[in-house]
Amino acid sequence: MALDLADIQGNLLRGYRSANARHFALGVGNAQGAAAFIGGLVSGDETKSPQITTAEEWEPDTKPSYRLNIGITYGGLEALGVPAGALAAFPAAFREGAAQRALDPDPDFPGGAKLGDDLDSSPDKWILGGTQDPPVHIVLSLYTDDEQHLDDLSATLRTLFAANGLSEIAAHDANALPGGRVHFGYKDGIAQPQIAGAPGKGVPDMQPEAKVGDFLLGRDYLNVYGGNYLEAIPAALGDNATYGAFLMLRQDVEAFEEFLEHRAHRWQLSRDLVAAKLLGRWPDGTPLTLVPDGGHTVPDGRVNEFDYAPGEGHEAFYDDTEGIRCPIGAHIRRLNPRGSLVMGQPHSRRLVRRGMPYGPPYDPTQPDDAERGLIGLFICGDLEMQFEFILRVWANEDISTHGLRGTRDPLIGAQPPDGGEFVIRTDDSRDPIVFNGLPRLTFTRGSVYVLIPGIGGLRHLAS
């Protein structure tokens, strides 16, 4: 089935590679004003309002001067006057929202696995979407490559907010770092799912194309389980929609740097090798399974053409089942096991990640107390089956899978108060090397679950 790119918001199918972003958290004052505001965003009239960016392709020299996307929370749909019957059709994770889901253990998993939002990451300490904050109804994300243009468009949008009874609860900025890296020093945004039928270059990847229904609702799209996540949601609202977990994550870069230096010295390893073992890639994105010892890179554009063991189509591939090259507990291996059979089908539970760093770059020669981290959307067709499962089970559950027992994800896991454990296999007399005292490195500062409607769905809300 051909995708109607003009009906799909653009942030699902493409990364914008913008220099700047500003995310507005809005509250709805009255349904009529909010509907008028949304209608203006999809009116096609730039003189009336900035327009939502669709997935329609553009040539490199015709890239729009800004990109704009919108997500609406369950509370926002209520405030817009969506009928109770339609609201009841939405899945429980979306209805309950991020803060409540963070507080509740999941009864379907042993021990009631949580999302990891406790202690300093608990919802009562969030600065966005938490239990102490005003309810967020709309998240509007504006992207530009020019700071002045960002400010000019922000002024236009703020005028429209005021004219339509929308309150600005917060605005959070993000700015790209050199080389597309995050504050921990790794190149980011590499292994995004290639969605069947979506436009793009087709970067070589040993993972099969993702099913359209794993990300888009309605239109008879099939997900990996042979169903459709729209279920009883009215098609006028749900067709070509998707869900997003909007997250603000603080990264403790100083603790990360101290851990790297100490463990590198203790075990006579290079700092970059310790960093690569935690992530599963060298800082430039080269995977450990292809380049275990550093010193060279794979051909440009082929950094995703790997798996952790031989498989169909790559029968002669290096068998790293034991994690000699890439630790089984490495971040990218835990959160995307690729062809491995880990609690379900291989190549499943994928997410589209649209995040950018916030806060100033870290200078190890001049440590400071500035907050820095990552902010953006984790997009999927089912928040519970994809986003929450990955956090609850693959990142934070005490999984009995070989090589993971008693550990959590090294970069985003909620480590125990006395520190976590990370294991490196080596094939020499030191095997295995056990890093103890791994501190928690990532903390939730805010979280909001949103529906990202198709253009038709936005027009439906506006009507």
C-alpha cells in the first residue's frame, strides 16, 4: 500500500537534521480556540499560521526554512471535546499518561517491572508532565537552522497561542552538537528503522524493513503481529497517526567521564574502548562487531550493516553470541537485539528516535553545574508494546538472559543506589572483566505521551 505522504506528519518518516529546536508545552483554555489554532496549522495558508510539516519529499536545495510538528495528549483530546466513546477507544498507556505509567508497576512482568523513573527521576521531580505540574495538552515542536528564524517564528506562534486561548506551560530548546553527537560523545541517530514504503536512501542494514503498522495507525496497515493498532479509534482521527513519548533526559556527563577514566586506568584499557563497550559502537558510530579493536572505520553509510551472529543472508558473519566483540549488555544490543530471539520476534519493538541535545557542551577542563541532556520524541505504534516494554524489560528488568543477569542498561538504566554492574568478555586471562559501581547516568526530567495525528486527523479535530 502506497503511503499518503501528504497526510503523515514529517517527523515520523525523516530526521530533519536541524540546528535548533524549540518544544512548546501548551494548555488548552477553550476547545473552540484550540480547534481554530490547529485548523490554522493545516490550512495551507502561511500568512495565517506556520504550517505542519508533512512527510512529502523535498529536494536538498528546497528544504523548508522551518519544520513544525504537533502532538496531543489524552488530556488534550478531552479538552478539545473529543467524544467519550472515542476517548475510551485509546489504549490504557496513552489514557493514563507518562507520569502515572511511571508510578505503576506492570503486572504482566515478574516483579512488576517499572520504567525506571524513581528517586531523582520520579514524576514528582519532573519539570514537564510531572505530578506537580500543570497538565500538558499539546506539544508543538519547531525546528530551524537559524536562531533568529527560530525566535521570529516563536513570536508568531506565541501571538497565535494568546489569540486562541492557549497557555504556554513551558518551552524547552535543543541545539545540535558538532558531528551529530550527544553530550556523552557518541554519534547519535544512526540505527533508525526503515519503514516499508517510506522515502529515503535505503542505507544498507541487515535488519528487514519495519512494517508500516508498527508505526502508523489505520489504513489497513499491518504490524509485525499481523494486526493494526488503530482498533476502535475513529478512522477520521486515527488514520496515519502514531504515538510519541516526548522525553527530557538529563545526562550526567561528569559521572560518565569519571567512570570511563577510572575503569580504563584500573583495567589498562583505552578510554575510547571502555566507552565503545558500554555503547556497542565506537564514538564515531562504527560497530564493535565489525571493528572490535578500533583504528579504522567501515565504509561510509554502512554502519548498520551488521548483526551479532550469522543469519539468513549473512551466513558467514562473525558469531558474537558470547559477546566477545560487543558485550551482550551494551546499550545498542540490549535495546535493539537485531536478529536475536529475545522475548519475542527478532527485529521487533523498534522505535523512531527524534532527539537533540540540550544544554551547553561539556568541557572536561572546566567542569560546571549546567544541566545538559537529550530532548525529543520516541515514536511508535503502541506505547506499551514498544516504548514501555523496551524500558521496563530490556533496559531495567533483571533479565535472566545469558550475560544480562543482575545488570541494567549501562547508559539509560536505573542503576541501584550502590551502583550497577557491567560485564566485558575478552578471550584473554582477564576474562571476564566486571565493572562494578556503574552510576546512574541518565535521569528523566519530563515525559508526556502524545498522539501525533495525520493531517486529516488534525483537520478533524479542527472541525
